[in-house]
Amino acid sequence: MTAHDEATTGPGATTQDAAPAEPAGAPLPAPDELAFDVEQLPGGPEAALEAVLMVADEPIAAVRLATALGLATDRVEELLVRLAAEYAGEAGGRPRGFALRHVAEGWRFYSAPAHADVVARFVLDGQTARLTHAALETLAVIAYRQPVTRGQVSAVRGVNVDSVVRTLVARGLVAEQGTEPSGAVLYGTTPYFLERLGMTSLDELPPLAPYLPDLEGLDLDGEGPDRRTAGGQG
């Protein structure tokens, strides 16, 4: 046995069949490698972002878009801002009929505000799904006084609002946000509410709250006005 054989067969030594060690500092294989490289796709990462946003039915956070494309979040945010400016015609091109907007902590395509009348005529075609005046009043009270119970909203409006609140919940504008110690359900607005208003947070609501009565100053019994009143339909 040669000195080399002894050195390779001693305690703790590896056999000749062992795989060679990786060079120091060699990159480890990614555990979840993408099957594509957005830089090599037609149109690059900008086109990839457009493709994903085209199928989104709600605002998508930049970090989620970055994960889908395999890019850094900072890079994706820069691309989104650049695309939004391009669609608005700020880069020297023509303004598009759609806009890329950041609302409700995410990004989504919308029709351009300048073409609202054209879009409304096409979509509505003589029909309307607008909220009633009562629903708008109830939504305003919830938006400015949330979290709030139905009884508290009823006290502000002076009528029973059970059916109106159910309508707002069904439309996704309002949702339950816990309960009071008494067991009364608390309601507040949803991200969809911000999306529909084109806002990113409730801080952007106009200063209407000072004109609403303080809930602490109302005589509340947890149920609001008599449910038998004609106002029960909101």
C-alpha cells in the first residue's frame, strides 16, 4: 500500500468514489428556480408585468408581483411607476385609454378617468347599480365612525339600518370587524371600498367627520330606533 493509499483510507478519509467538494464560495442552486427569465421574454419585465396585471381582478401588491416575476421588489416598483407615467403620456407618447394606479396598497389597471362617460355608457347601457341615498348615508357613517355597530349607525341616521348594512356587506364595501363586549357586531369598510374610491387609506377621506355627531354623545341601547318604524327599509 502506498503512502497515497494510506492517506485516502485512514479514519475520516473519503473514498476515491466520493464527489469532489464544491469550490469555496460557489453559489447554491435555487430551491425554486423559475422556468423562465423575464429579461428574455418578448417585451422584457415591463411586458411581463402588463400580462400579470391584465388578469388581476383586484389590486396586486408590488411584492407579490416581484415574486411572480422573480425580480427584486424595488425593481418592480420602479417599473410600475415608469409604466404608469408612460400610460399617462408623460413620456411623450399618447395618453392611453387605461391607467395603472396604486390603490388599496396594490396596483391595478383602470379605464382612464377622461373616458369615464364613454365607459359608463357601454357598461351601464341604460341600467344602473348605484347605491341608494340611504345606503350612501349609512356607508358614510360607517366610514367615518368605524368600527361601529348597526345600533350606533341607526342612532346617527335616525332609522333602522339592518337591511342597508346587509346590502353594503353583500357588495363587499363593508365587513364585520369583531364585536363589542356586549356582543354587538362591529362594522368597518373594506379594501374594496378604498379601491372603488381610488384611495390608498382612510386618511384620504374628505373632512366630513366633524359634521357627524360623536357616538359617545348619543343615547344608544344597542339596537337603534324601533325596528317597527317605516325607516326600517333604510
